[in-house]
Amino acid sequence: MTPIPGVPAIIAHARSGALDHAWRLFHDAGLDAAADDPAALSLKGRLIKDRAAGAGPVERRRLFLEAAAAYGAAGEISGATYPLINAASLALLAGDAAQSRARATSLLTRLDAAGDDPDETPYYARATQAEALLLVGQIDAARQALEAAVALAPRAWEDHASTLRQFALILAELGEDASWLEPLRPPRSLHFAGGMGLAADGGAIADWLGRNRVGFGYGALAAGADILIAEALVAAGAELHVILPCAVAAFRRASVEPYGDDWPARFDALLGRCDSLHVAGAACPEGDSPVAPQSLQLAAEVAMGRAVMQARTLATTATQLLIVEAGADGPASPGGSVWMRQAWSDAGRPGEVIVLPPGARGERAGESAGCVLAAVISLQPVGPLTAELVQRLAAAVRTGQRPSTTPRWNGDSLVLAFIDSKRADSAAVALALAASLGEAIRIGVAYDLMEQSDDPFGGHALLLGPAVEAAAAAAASAPPGAIHVTGDFAAALHAGPAAGCPRTEYVGDMPGSDLEDPVQLHALKPVG
């Protein structure tokens, strides 16, 4: 099949949430008239389905039927099973059970006669058959086929998650029980932390991880609880994702070496076996001084959020394991164990705390005078900066939540900063601005530690730090009318309660200060 020019750009715009722009590109390329091109028809089906996600109930069903027609036409031309099964499922979600059953029956007949689609993986060949069986009401046969599909690719977790979401929607539409999907879900993700210098029973940690089907862990590697849990994760074959509040060498000096024994060697060994390493923020302690509390808070928010995002990606759940010493119920210092336990609990997520006898050396937090956590929004005009656009920008900013500092121009960008506010508030401001200004603007958002300083020229307080540049770079990467946010902002956003949380979708990377640690970019989209 000959590739269609412009399709990658159309898909990129759709993923970023700029659906109107994606549709315009689709139309300008003449693809809406390509009634005999299966690739164009499948792309049309995808765009209509994406539009349906943000529509009301009645409009959603109409759009699902349109998407089903486009996918169905693509499948009839190409013979590919992917558009055919999409057409059958979308017809059901549109409320046309008869059309759905007819399409699924036809697909099953085709599979029986011609066998698997050679363009599909063994997993998706069986999963497609399972979905068609489900649509015709053969639930037991569908379950057996799906179990066989999972057995063919037991670690293809993202594929499993996509299928499970689809099956859950179909079962809900059919009014059938979906509990049989639970054993097929991917492993759970874990946020872990605890007191420094603590020694605990590794066997008890391993048992807990096994009982809770943990497959992915997110946390730091301080001496004590962090390292104990990380070692148990690696021993169990789970993925270990390390999130540090500062550079590796500085963290080792501040949070590992002071506890002596073999902690430094164990820290080094885990760094060599972790699946990813991410340094949250830009601040680092000097010498062997403790890490600043704002750095600890940022890293904790990112670790919690990444655990939640992984669980959402894999259609499973996130949990938390903390190891603390008895009596560790004092003030909730930002980024400390008590604070993390409270933040996780306030978000309504499950977790467990293992309490050990007192005697540890406790947590160490440094000073950070003049340092604040801030979300920075960069608004970049798409075309020439006109007086009319400046007035529209000013009106949009005035009607929203007031930023913590006076809005400022930074080159070709208008910069808004929100200090110590909930990330959900900053996200709501960005979404409201995008809705108000449309394709006249592109928006970027970053979250990091910033230095707060008086303006030497007598103006309002200044915020200095890399978040301004990161937000501007994120904005520059966004299509007109869309919002791109840094990975740390997306993670911190998801660390909060799930209810009302906007959607994010990974769209790519941009180079960071260290090429081994690029900055992730996510599209920010309204709740839906």
C-alpha cells in the first residue's frame, strides 16, 4: 500500500488534540474524497472516532456510525481485519446492535475461510477473533480466544490493555459481566518510598509484591527503604524506574553515603539494573548537604504520577508501599514519607505502610531559601503578533485564574507562572486559554523548581529557572490550538485525584540538558 503524503502530520495533530487542524490537513490533502483508498478511509475513521470522544451522547453515537462506515469501507477494499473489527465494534457503541452483529459474523466467516490476516501479529489475530465472538454474543468462546491471545504474547502489556479497554466497553454496552477480564490485566504499578537507614525483612517485601502482582516500581534510591524495595522489585523480575530529586552523584553523597555500611555499593548495583533513570527538576545540593524539600516534593510527585500514568496506560491499578519507623507521624514535610502517604491517600488510591521499630537515623531535608515549585505556561502566537491578538490574549488571561506573578513577554511568548498551586489549577488555565484563543495560539507548560527574586528595577517578583525555557520549547512543538506539557508536569498532574483530571497523551521527546535524559512531551486534553 502506497503511503499517503501528510498522514504522519495529520496523526500528530490528532494526538496533540488539535482535531480541527488535523481535519483541515485531511481535507487540504484531498483525502476526504478518496473513497477507494483504504488507508485514507481508515484515517478518516480514526479522526471521526477521536471527535466522538469529546461529543455529547447523541452526537457521539452519530459519529461512531460515521466512523464505522469509514472503517468498514476500508476493510472491504483491503480485506484487512483491523478496520473490519473496528467497524463492527463502533456500530455497537453507536447503538446499532444488528449492524454490529452482521459485521462481526461476516468477519468470523472470513477468518474461517481465509485464516489470519498476514499483516497482524499472532496476538492481534487471536484478539480480533475474540472481539468478533464477543460481538455476536459468544462470550465463553470470546474468553477462551482472548486467553489464548494473551498466552501467545504474555508480556505485550500495552496490547493487552488496549484490548481490555475495548472489551470492557463492549461488555458494558451488552450489559454483560466484565469481571472475567480481571485475571488478564497487566501487572500493577507501584510507588515506593520510606525512611532512610531502615533495615527490613526482604522476604516480607517480596511476599507483598507477589500478592499485589506488582510489575513496575517508581521511586528513589536512598539508603534504607528505597533500596530494600528496589532490590525486591529487581529480584521479582519487575521493572525498576528510578526518579531522583537531583543528579546521581549529588544524591549519592546526600542520601546514601552518610548511612555507611554497604548502602553505596547496593545503590550502584541498582543503578546498573534499573530500567530507567530520571532526574526531576534542575536543583542539586552542594557537597554532602541534604536535598532541598522542594526537590524531594517534585521527585515524589513525579514518581507517584508516573506510577499512576503507567497503570492507566496498561488499564490496571497503581498502589503504594511505604516502610517507616514507628512514631513517624510528625509534620508532613514536603516530599517526606508522611507527606507522600497523605498525598496518595487523599487521591483515593490503595497502599500499605510497613512499620518498623524505631532506631533509624531518619529523613534529612535541606534548606531552600528563595526556591519555589512553579508551573509555567508559555503562550506563543501562531502568526504575526498584532494589536488585536494582544488584546485577545490579555482578555483571556484576565478572565482566568490570576497567575502568581505579573504576565511577562519573553521573546515571542507570553509567560504566566503559578507558584505552589495544584497542577490541576494550572492545567485548567491552559485548557481555558486554548479554548478561548483557538488556533491563534500554541501553548506549552512546564513544572520545576524556580528561584524567586525581587526585580532590581522595582517591578513585581521574578521567577528564574529552566521552566520558562522548557515551557517555551514545549509550546514551539505544539500544533496550533494544542497544548504540550513536559513529562514532569504531566506526572505531577496525575499524582493528584483522578476525578476531573485532564487527559494527557505522550507525543514525543525533545532534547534536555543531558541527551541521555530527553524531556518527554505530552498533549494536554480536556477531561473526557
